[in-house]
Amino acid sequence: MLIRCGWVNDDPRYQAYHDQEWGMPEYDSRALFEKLCLDGQQAGLSWFTILCKIPNYRTAFANFEPALIAHFTEQDVERLMSMPEAGIVRNRLKIRSIITNARAYLQMEQEGVNFSDWLWQFVGGSPIINHWSNLDEVPVYTPESRAMARSLKKRGFSFVGDTICYAFMQATGMVNDHLLACHRHPGNVSS
């Protein structure tokens, strides 16, 4: 039986997410934009709640294509607010944040800033590999996530606080916080 990090439940979707995505370095700008927006949707909720809604989010938000989302209007916000309960998190501020973030992302593109390179600079361009034995050791934010959050906010992004940015960094492999006993920790033979 595989040993996984203690936050993973028995649901096969969660296990697949842990085993195949979480902590794996992501360098695609559009994929990073999607993940940043989804982590913002998690605020106050469990990641598993958002994970189960990702297909609905992709449908609702034009497959996270910033150029399309940037043109969403208040009518689109109202349409998204009226989606069935199980579709997406129906919170006006969170819905608007994805639109706001798409516009900020496009502004960076217009300035010639590569979103992926810009984000990865906060960890020096390569993953930080941590060596935690148990979940209590894992921080909820770090100086790097604070710097990222501050910089994203200056760029016009929303729902990008210190903790959200750290969760984002963990999920996208900027930080590898798989526990030492986990089969996905880079130090294990089976990783």
C-alpha cells in the first residue's frame, strides 16, 4: 500500500490529485493562472471541495483562457451566481476575482512579462524541496509566499493572500511539501 501525505482522504480523485499533480513542477503560464484562480476559490473551504468542482469551473470560466475571461461582464457574474449549487462556489467576490485576475494576467502579458517565469522567480527558478516528517511542521505561509502575494496584489490580482500563495506554491511544485514518508517525496526510491 502506498504511503501518502496525511491530508489525503480515501476518495480516488483526491489520491490521484496527490499522486499525479500536487507538488509536480508546473511551468505552463495558463495552467499556473488556472491553479492560482482555483486556489483563491478555496479560501475558507477545503481543497477537496474545489477539486470536485474543477470541471464546472472550466466550463463556467472558458477553460481559464484569460483573454476570454477578461471580457466577462456583470451579466456574466449574475449568470455564474445563478449556477446550480454543485457547479461552482457562488460567491460574488470570488467570481469577480477570476475576472480581475484574467485582466491582470493580460496586462502582464502586454508588458512582455512571462507569467510562469515571473512566478517561479519567488523560489529562485527551481523547486524548494522540504523535509517534513509530519503535517504539523508544514507552514501555512513563508517569506516567499508573502513576497508573491504582495507582488501579485500590486499587479492587480485578488484572492492571493500569503496562505493562498503558499498552497499554490505547494500545488504547482514550486515547493515540494510531500512528507518524508510519502511515496511522492523526491527522496524516496518509488517517487
